Amino acid sequence: MLLHLFNQCRIGRMVLTCDLCGKKWAHASKLKIHYRTHTGEKPYSCDQCERTFTQSCALKQHMTTHTGVKTYTCDVCEKSFSQSSTLTAHMLIHTGEKPFSCDQCGKEFRQSSALKTHMRIHTGEKPFSCDVCEKTFSRIDSLVKHKKIHTGEKPYSCDQCGKEFATSGNLRTHKRIHTGEKPHKCDQCEKRFGTAKELQLHIRVHTGEKPYICEICDTAFSQASNLKKHMRVHTKEKPYKCEKCDKAFTRAATLQKHMRVHNSIMSEANVRKLLEYQSSTAGTQKPTQDTTHVTVKTEAQESGL
């Protein structure tokens, strides 16, 4: 039997204990509900969105999200909520209280659920898996965003340029290109950035942090992209190829610099036409350009390829 009964004499009543985790309950109904956390059973389902719940009271609370009823109001900002627990969590924004702290790094959170999600950074746990490519994620919202890669869905479009995005967050970040908004400020030099990631990378200029290390030569880098470029020194990979001469390069910037050589060289046909024109007009007018200079320049540039 999964449920074990024992007599707790000092309080004179029966106490139930879960054989799976050892947690104790005074009522069979409470243990029955608790046991669903192990089995995954969720017998109560919403007829609006098919979401399921372990308890009827949880379903009842959930239904208010469909009805739009918000009976709980914040007395500070007057924002309304459908559940008292959501209001309680919201109030922590005003008080600044963060009662849940990580025992690994000390980071604090307003909600226990946020701490639980954060702990996966330390444990490496990724319980959410994509059913298309089997990639795993630590957060359900990250999985939802990822799935749009497979569907190609981009429901959020910019009203300025029409560019489309898979998530509202990406659209919000993109719009800063048009508005010029840079909400993330460095507290060391007051330089501002459009995204938190850009600020995080910039901070390493001040701290000197270089968390990305080459496993071959131990050279350290502040950005993963720079390490990736560096690895091509060891692998000899040259992914950037010139369309005109098939010469390959390890960096896109080097290819762009190389292309200027081709763009500045006169083709042999154009040189020939210039020589023919200057030859035909030699008796009537002075050449407007030194063909020897053109030819020498071309050969010099070609030798630099």
C-alpha cells in the first residue's frame, strides 16, 4: 500500500503519512489531494481552455480569469486581481520585500515559484521539452517562445517598419531602434543601452570578467561570440568566401575588407578600351589620364590579393 497508517498516541488520533515523501496528514482527503503531486493526476479541468487542476478550489479561482471578475484591489495603486494570492504577491512590489532567497547565490525573490525556477540554474534541471526537436528548457515560457521557431509564427509586428517578431518582448526591444530609448544605464560610466544583455556585456569592460575560455589555449573572452571566432584559429574554419576569387576568411569583416580590392580594380576589358580610346585620340588631344599609371596601379592592387 502507498498509504501507511500509524497511531500517534500523544495526540490520540490517527495520522496518515505518504509512503513516497514521508509528509504527514491528519485527514485522508488532504493526503489524497497531496498524492496527486506524485501521480500528476489533475481531475478538475476548465471547459474554457482545458487547463487542469488537482483541486476544485484551484479550478474555481482559475475560472475568474475567463469571467474577468477582479474582486481584490490593491489599496496603493488600485490595480485589481481575480485572486487574493495574486494581490498578496503584488503587494510585495510596493513593500520591496523579497522573502525567498537562494541558498546557493543569495539572490532574493518575491515569490517561491520564482525561486523554484531560479534554482534550476544551479541544478541544471530542464523539465520542459520540445516535442519537435527535443530541446529542453528550465522555464515553460522559454519553451513556448522556442516552439514558434518551428511554426514560423510571428504574431507581433512593428507599426513603424512592419518587421515581425515571435514574441512581444522582441518587438518591444526592436521598437527602441525607432524611439532611441536606452533604458539600461551603466552605474560605472552612465553609458546607456537598449537591452539588458547589451548592458551585461558592457559591464565586463569595467569588471574585466572574461567567462568564456578556449579549451585549447586557455585564452579568455568576455563574449561567447568572440570565443567562437577565436576557435577558428584552431579549427582553420573559414566560413566567409569571396564570390569573385573563392578566397576564404575566418571573419566577415576581413571578407568585406578584401572585397574592396575587387571593387577598386579595373577589369581587363575596361583597361583595353581605355588604351584603344587614348590611342585613337593621341593625334588630336592630350590623354586625360596616364594609362601606364592605371596599369601599374592595377597590377599593384592585384598583387595584394
